[in-house]
Amino acid sequence: MPPESPLTTAFPTVPLDPRRSLNKPRTSGLTMVTDYQITLDGLRGLIELGGAYIDIFKVATGTARLFPRDHLVAKLELLRSHQVRPFLGGQMQEYVLHTMGIHAMEAHLKEAKEIGFDMVEISDNIVDLGEGTRDRLIRLVQDAGLAAVGEIGDKRDNSDPAEMIREVNEVLASGTEIAMIEGQELMVDGKPNKTLIMALKENVDVSRCMFELSTPRVGSTTPQIYAGKKFLVETFGPDVNLGNVTSDVVIETETTRLGLGSAGPLSLM
């Protein structure tokens, strides 16, 4: 698809941070929205207002199994028409692997491609993949003509930074498009995990990493989630790749990137 025309917004004389990638398709500063049950009309409204700031749309966990097929096809077609990449959450693949075995993945991924997904996550939040299984799954995703995303980290505990760095580099070396850093790993006792974040900054290709925001589902409060987001923008700049953005804070997240939000200009953070 050709790049979208620059968005005409209000107050055009107010300068924006020149480091921020404003036009789609973006190769940096990606925003991934995570959603569980938005309606087709709701998605149209979200795209009308915030589509310029959304790059990837994740159909979370295994919710895709519960939607009418026609609804899901229409939803993913709408996303693609606005240069938003449809993304199938990793819990779906974990469930298929656990209940049906790896031999079922080829047909599963073929269906994902036919429905209209562009990206597929390989994670091990609940189901232990075992030695070599992640690399095998990544290859299956790629063979299906889909982009593989490998998630790193634990939702239940904080991992050793050295181990996180090793896994991120392994996943990137395997050919995944993005290494997804689990949001819970990026927080410790309700505060940004500065030790891990700075270690990642110094030891991995962060341009190919996406940093998930933490969520209430793993115990984080709204102020804690905002503090984590602010620290990531402060540390990596406005073009950091952010995941797990909920549909109600798409514009707010963009204001944080640009210094237009309650945290103030980036030079004051």
C-alpha cells in the first residue's frame, strides 16, 4: 500500500517532536492495540479517530475462536485497508499446541492466513514450549506466509535480565520480525524495572523489540501502567515500539510520545 497522506490536524503551528514518525506505514514507533471484543462499528469509530496512530491490532488471547468468521474477516479487512496489521495473540497458539499438538499448527496457521491475519505471536505464558519448539513454530509461521512475533518473559514473575537478553537475541536471530517484551517483566513492585530496561537498551536491538505495557489483569493499576509508559518514552524516545495499548488510550499514548500529555514535554520528563 502507498503511504497515507499526512494527517491534517488542528493547531498546525504548534511544533511536534521531529523524532516521532508521523506518517504510515511506520517502521519505528509502532503502536500495537490489544483488544478482546470491540464491535465492527466500534472499530470503525476507533479507526476514524485514532487510526493514524495505530500500526498493529492484536486480537488478544484465544478470542478469535469465539467470533463469527464473517465478522472476523470483515474486521481484519477493515484494519488492513487503513494500514493496520492484524495480529493473532499468542495464547491461541499455546492452546492449539497443548490440545492438538504441533502437527495441527500447519492447518491452524493456514486458517489464520485465510481469515486475514498478518502477524502471529509465539509465546509460552502458560504452555511450556520445550527445547527447540519455539524455533520450529516460528518457521511454521513463516512458511505459512505470516510474520512471526516472539514473546519473551513471564507474566507471573520477574526473570533474570541476562536470561531475558539472551532470549531476546535468540528470538531475533531466529528471524522473527519483532521480539515482544512481556509487560509484567518491565515492572517491579508497581514501578518501572529500570535495571532490565536499561540492560535491554544496552544489549539488544531495541528497534526490533516491542515493549508491552502492563495491564490490570496482572495486577497493575492505571497510574502504574502510565508510569511504565512514561519511563519507556523517556528512555527510548518518542519512537519506541509500544504494545498492549488499550483502545481507550490510543490518543493519550500518542500525547505521551509527543510530550503533549500530562507528563509534559519530553525534555521535562
